[in-house]
Amino acid sequence: MSITENNKVNEYINNVCKLIKNKKVHNEIKEELLDHINDIIDDYLEIGMSLDVATDKALMQMGNSEVIGHDLNKAHKSNSDWLLLIITTCLISFGFLTTAFLQLNTFNDNYYINYISKLLVFLVISIVLSLCILKLDYRKFKKYSLTLYIISISLILLTSTFALPINGMRHWLIIGSFSIDTLAITPILLIISLAGIFDNYNWTNKISLFKGLILVFIPIILFISLSSLSTVVIYLIATFTIMHISGFKLKYLIIFSSALGAILLLSIFRSAYRTERLFIFLNPSQDIDNAGWIYNQLNTLRNSSGLLGTGSTINSSVLPDANMEFALTSIIYCFGWIIGIMVMALVLSFIVRIAFISSNTRNTYGKLLVSGLCSLFAIQFILNILANFSLSPILGINMPFISYGGNQLIINILSISIINNVYKFRNVSSTLSN
């Protein structure tokens, strides 16, 4: 008689599952319990026990079904990661308050009200969309991975073809009264799609290897065509993380990344503008009245802030993009080093928490998804902080959640919602088949 037809075993397993509220894990738990009980029964049968006696002893060895059910229910609770949500809320709050404060004395009352209202609208849209994602099982996203990849590539191509340059950069795709910052959105969309494509990917097969590298290379070429090397760097680091976790050998990844690094350096030195920016970063004093001015200004503002800040606002003549790329410097200048250090501590906690979720996720697709998003956030935070402290060239990278930007806010909050969704089902190892 098959163990699945054993009434005693089925009754035991059903009693366990009755106490587990997360029904999405029932099938997986049933399979695990059946396998474990079957192994124990086989051991007893080998020493000459009858099936009935072996079954009774196996169930006794497993322990009380009620105790096991309560323990498994605790382990498989489908709840949100409130710590991550609290940290994210704090970061968004700092960003919102900083942006609102910087605009206090800059424009008239009507403009200020419209400005803040716009921020609130973006925030509400983000929250509503996030709540919708939380209702879903993230494993369902995997089957749309290739579709999402195609959409991402299409957005970049549309931007390359139709986008009008703003401040010398073609980032924005204008659709009617709406504008989409495609270079802020597409790296995240690509990482989400590649996590699904590279889940259980066969990197040892030459044809699969070639296809995988092609998928990775296409966005690189397109980002370079838009003269956005910073986007290339962000995308590559997050993509390499996914590739490594999915089984791409580290030694080949090092060779691959070294070659790409050489290509990026070559593209920098082939551009007079980029070369000039690099040398000015290395020695800002050589052009203190022009491009080097911004590095000197950042140092001056930080050094004059004190522990509690100046309490005054910053206009664009003092610091361009004060509420965007240089939001951290603005926070330190306006509110002091204590608040600035607090923000950076929150950033560190944010990255560590997401890394923790990734390491404790059983499903490989979920692990790839969270790891990729974690790397994406981490490299943006790191490069932005380094630029604000004049420790790296200014690359035009905003600080997630802190810097002003409606498109970025929406996509970043949606990313957190996806991570939180993975956390809810972190103990579920299987991937949905349909």
C-alpha cells in the first residue's frame, strides 16, 4: 500500500496543515512530511516490523501533530517585513521634508502648494500600486519575465528615438502630459526580468551561455548609445549579482567584468568631455571657477553645517540639484551632521535588511529577485554618497527615496513592495508552474 493511501498518515498530515494558516505552503509541507514519514516507516520495515506497527512508531517519532502544526504555522506566517517598511518610510520622510524645506523661500505660495501636492500624488500612487502587489504571489511574476524584458528594451529604444534632450541628457520619454524617466525605471525593470530568466539557468550549456550574455549585453549597448555610463555601471553590478547567484562561475564573471571595465574606460577617454570631468574630479582646483566649482562648493557646505545645521535653505545658485543628486549635502547643511549620519545609518540598515531577506529566502527566483534589487539600491546609495563627499566623480545618480523625482519614487516603492512580497513567502521553496 502506498503511503499516500495510508489513512493514519493522511490524518496526521491533515491535522498538521489545519493549524497552518498560510494555505500556499500546504502542498509543499504535505510533500515534506510524507517524505520524512516514509523514510522512517521504511527504516522500521527493514527490521521486520509490520506496516501498521511501523506507521504507529513513525508517527510517534514525528511528535504531536498539534505541536508541529503550531511550530510550522509560526515558521510560515505570511506577514510583512515591518522593519524594512519602517526604514523605508523614514527615508521617504527625510526626502519629503528636505524637498519641502528647500522650496520654502524659492517660489511663490501657489507654486509651492502645487509642488508639494505633486509629491503627495506620486506618493499616493506608489502606495496604492504597492498594496496591489502585496495582494499577489510574487512567484506569478516569473512567467512574465521575458515580456518585461522586451518592454524595457522597447522603452529604451523609444527614448533613444523620440526623447528630447533636457540639460543635455535624453532620459525623458514624453507621452502627452506625462513624462517617463526611462533611465531611472528600466534598470529596475531589467533586473526584475533577468531574475526570472536566469532562475535555474544552464550557464554550462554553450548555447544557453551565448543567449544569456546577449540578453545582458543588449541593454549595455543601448545605455551607452544614450551616453549614460552611470546607468551602465548600476545595471551591470546588479546583473552580475544575479548571474553569480544563478550559477555563472565567478572566475568568468571577473574576466567578463574586467573586459567591460576596460571598454567603459576606453569610452571615457575617447570622450573629451568625460575625460575632462575625470581629471577635474582628480584635481578640482585646476578649474575652480568652472567645472571644479561644484566640488569646492560641496566641501564648503558640509564644513559649514555643524552638528545641528544652519537652518537655512539652499537655492540653485548655491548648489544646483540641491533636492536631487545633492540631497544628502542639503540635509547635512540644513539640518546638521547628526541628521546626516542618521540618514546614512538608515541607508546601511536598509541594505543590510534586504540582504538578510535575500539570504533567508528559500525560493531561488525570490533570492535572485531580492539580491538583484538589493545590489541595485546599494550601488545607487554608495555612488551618490561618494559623490556628495567628493570621493567620486559626479555621475548624476540620485539617492533612492531621498532625492526628488516622481518616477523614481514610484518604481522604488514598487521594488520594496516586491521585496516585501518575497519576504511574505520566504519559506516557500517551490515555484508556481502556472
